[in-house]
Amino acid sequence: MQIEQQQIAAHNHSLMAAHQRSFDYISGEVPKTAEALEKLRAFQVAIPSWALGTGGTRFGRFPSGGEPRNLEEKIEDIGLLHRLNRSSGAVSLHIPWDIPSDAMHIKTLAAQHGLRFDAMNSNTFQDQPHQTHSYKFGSLQHVDKAVRRQAVDHNIEVIQHGIALGSDSLTVWLSDGSCFPGQLNFRKAFQYTLEGLQEIYAALPEHWKMFVEYKAFEPNFYSTTVGDWGQSLLYTSKLGPKAFTLVDLGHHLPNANIEQIVALLLMEGKLGGFHFNDSKYGDDDLTVGSIKPYQLFLIFNELVEGMDARDMQHATDLGWMIDASHNVKDPLEDLLQSVEAIMIAYAQALLVDRTRLEAAQLQNDVVTAQEILQQAFRTDVRPLVAEARLLNGGALRPLELYRSAKVRAQLIKERGTTSIATGL
Ligand code: PSV
Ligand code: MN
């Protein structure tokens, strides 16, 4: 299933007059519109290979059909998203859920859709069918050396897959931890994990980065061996300059100030990448921006400020990835909404009047500082984001076109109603 360029052109044509009116308005209001447009056009968010099917909980899964049956079809789906919004030009692959049997073929296919491979993800949180040792009591932290060896080897294998696909980073998320007090020696668990990460780090090619993702709880509910940004930073600092912390928005304890975490990690040169999603309670993996859009904006505000302070390229110097799950929505529609929410928050952050904000901070003018941030947050930047998409050849309203082109019905026709995509 593919959306043709003429369909996009016809869709854009029908909406052009209205778009032009709203874009003219915002470009009159916002200084440096051209600069913001350039940045928005360059910004790409990687789509996770595990989020193209229906997600589930331990209580059930309710798929609605047409799910990709293999990696080729997943790439096709991401290609379709990218064609619509021109901001999803990368794939983040999970091994072993999506092992490419022919890397060259997959790499070429992705390139045909304008996609590249972002961070590779390893998986030592599940046991695979023919695996020798179980990860029931952890992987890199395990008391048994043979289990640790197996986990290290798996990560090295993931790096090899990544090299073949042209990726340049590895994300390690460990579910390691404990469920009950006394189960684990915290110090030893940390040391073993560090040693394992060091071995994996040593296998990274020269230009590669390693992202150490933290998470407060789940599946372990008493302790987690990479449980927060402090622990991740401890590992990445000990590992060396190619190791960075990865922030998944859903991996904090309630009410954590994520924007402050982001600011400090950036200041230390240790922020590597992002997993975007949203949550109300825990690691809910909901659509980005659906619950706390102001928080998302505040995070982007720190990202823009902190990256500019270090002269970093917004589009390329950090890994931007979605990590979400879709229980009740069409996964592709959910992903379109998530990418849109990211672009909106980024655009709003670009609009913040930083000179005035700094002046307000120096004066301790709390009210003005808040007004400046909220002025940007309350600006309807959707026409700006749509214009960037238009200039890149995408659709003015991706979701509307997705629906009017009846993409899901077509996918169901091609793939059937019972196909199940690999992932969680
Ligand atoms: C763990 O909850 C996580 O956020 C990690 O990034 C995993 O790789 C991914 O989710 C699996 O769905
Ligand atoms: Mn994640």
C-alpha cells in the first residue's frame, strides 16, 4: 500500500487557500519564520519497529487488522508515514523481534522509502525460544557468569546487525532489578552490569554511540539496576565518551521534573537520545502530547536552549525516537499524531523569546518569565508545521489524507485481519 504523490498534491490543493491564510497570519506574528521552517524541515523522528502493530496489556490485546507480517511490511508502513508527514525518516529496530535476514535488501528497501536506521535496541528482558540461559533473574546483573556472557554476546550481535544496516547507535534497556528486598546485592548488581556494559562498549565501532536507558520500575517492582537518570549517568560516565543517557518520557516516578533532568544531562554532554510517549500513571506508552502537552513543550524548551548553548545540531546530534504502544487506536494514526505532537512542541520551543526570558530571569521577574513561555506554548504553530511539511513534499493534514485514502482498509485487504506484528 502506498500513497501516490498525486494524491498528496490533490489533497494539498484542496486545502491550500485555508492553509495560506493561517500561515500568512503566523508568519506575520512570529519573527524568524524562515529559520524555524528550516529547522522543522530537517527534524526527523524515528519510528520503532515494535510499534506498528496493536499493543496490549497483560489483560489482552485487541488488534484491528492489517498489521505488518514481517520487517519488509513494517518498513512499508513507516515509508507511508514518512510520505505523509516527511518527518518520520528513520526506523529504530528491536532485535530479536525484527532480525533482518538479508541486511542489504532491508537497507535498500528502507532507502527507497527515504528511511535510515536510527538506534538499534537489544532485548535481554525476554527469553527467546531456543535460548540457553534464562533472564528471569536479570541479564547483565545476573549472579551467573554464563547468563551475563549470553547477554553481552546478544548486544554485540545487535551491534553487528546495526553495522550492516548503517545504524550508528545502540540502545540498551535492561529490565534487571529485583522484586523483593534481599533478593539482590545492589553493589554487585551494579558492578556486574557495569562490566557487561564495558564489554559491549568495547565492541562499538569508532563513530557509534551507546545509549543507556533508565526506567524506575516494571517488570521489577522493588529495585531496578538502571533505575533513574543518576544511575544511568553513573554508568555512562564510567563507560566513556561514546556512552550517553537515554530519556524515555514514561520512565520516571510520578511528577518528576523531566525538563530539569534534560537540562542537566545536556549540560554534562551526556544526553544521547529520547523515547517519546506520554503517560498518566506509569510507563503508559500513550500518544505523545496526549496527556501533558505543556510538559512536552517545557522539555523541548530545555532541549533547544541547552543544544544551542553547546552549539549542537537539533536534528542530528541527539537520537529522536518514539516508544509508544497503541491499545485502542490504529497504530499508524497514533504514530501520525505522535510525530505531529513532537513537531508542534519543537516549533513552540523555537518561538520562545530567549533574550527576554534571560532578562526576566536576571530581574527575578517570575511573572514575565512564565508569560514568555506560555506565549510560545499558546501560539497555534500548526500552520508552521504544516508549511514545513508542504515544503518537504508531505501532506498538509496527514491524518485526514490517511483516512480519506482508506489506508487501513487497504492494508487489511492485503494482509488480512489476523496478522500480528512482532513487538510487545
Ligand atoms: C522499556 O519499557 C522500553 O521503554 C525500552 O525502550 C524497550 O526497548 C521498549 O520499551 C520495548 O517496548
Ligand atoms: Mn523506551
